[in-house]
Amino acid sequence: MPSTISPLRIEPNRKFETQDRRLMYKIALAREQDIPLLSAIELAAAQLLAGYAPERVLKEATSEQEMRYAQERGLLWVALSGDRPVGFAHVRLLEPNAAHLQEIDVHPEHGCRGLGTRLTMAVCGWATKAGHHALTLTTFRTVPWNMPFYLRLGFETVSQTVRFFGRERDPVLTDERG
């Protein structure tokens, strides 16, 4: 059975805008007080995947412990409306020079305003400045807007059998296929 997860990666070799030009929203590194609010955003955004993603994806949120770990290491960004997070991007480091965009979510009430793009570009800008050679992510192929969104931002589809970061099998793909 073909996988519905598609691995993508970008070589961060250009400058990325990380400053939000709209005064209503700001992209920033997550603060400790943002952590408890992120699961509601993740669960609300997951509902947009109904009919495309496995049921467990629609009901599971990243643990506060994992979010706190990312926040403490500067691997978690939020889209703020005023002082309240309405979206986030969560990164995992796979190796010293490679990062993986683990999760990106925007609450549907704040969707279609460029926040997903801004969060992704903030992560790409960080990856470039940090000297990472690649930024990867996985996405559901059958969701009509997911893959085209990332392709427009410069990500490319990579073979699932390609050697990722010196390994024959990408542990992220193994985890995400469940």
C-alpha cells in the first residue's frame, strides 16, 4: 500500500523574511506561557484533515512536555494575535546540521492570512542562520492544499528511499507512519 506521507526538504540557501508586516500578528519564539495553549490550536487545525488523515491524528496533540523541551531550546515559534498564540511551528533537530519541521498549525479562525507561510519562513530563516544544511518535513499527499503549499515555499519532494542524514531509513518517517 503506498504511503500517504510525503517527505519534503529544502536547502536553505536564500534569505527568508521572518518579520510579520501585518500589525495584527507577530511571529516570535514561544514563551513558557504559550505552551498550555498550543494543544487546542493543534487539535482545531487537525480537524481540517478530517477525511485525509488517520483518526488518531485528529485526536492527538503534542505533549506539553515535548513542547516545553522545544521551547527551552529555541525550537518552537508562535504566531501571536495580540498576546495570544493562534499558530505555532515546532522543529526537531535530527543531526547537528539538519532540522525537521515536526508540526505547523494555525487555528482555523486565523487561517488563510499568511500565518503558515510566515511561521515556515521564520523556521527557514532560523535554519539558514543556524547553518543547517537541510530542513525537512512530511505532509499528507492527498490533502489538496498541504503539499502544494510547501512546494510553493521551495520545498521539494524527495524519495522515501534516499539516504537522509547518513541513515538508510529516516526515523521521522518511521515515527510518522506509525
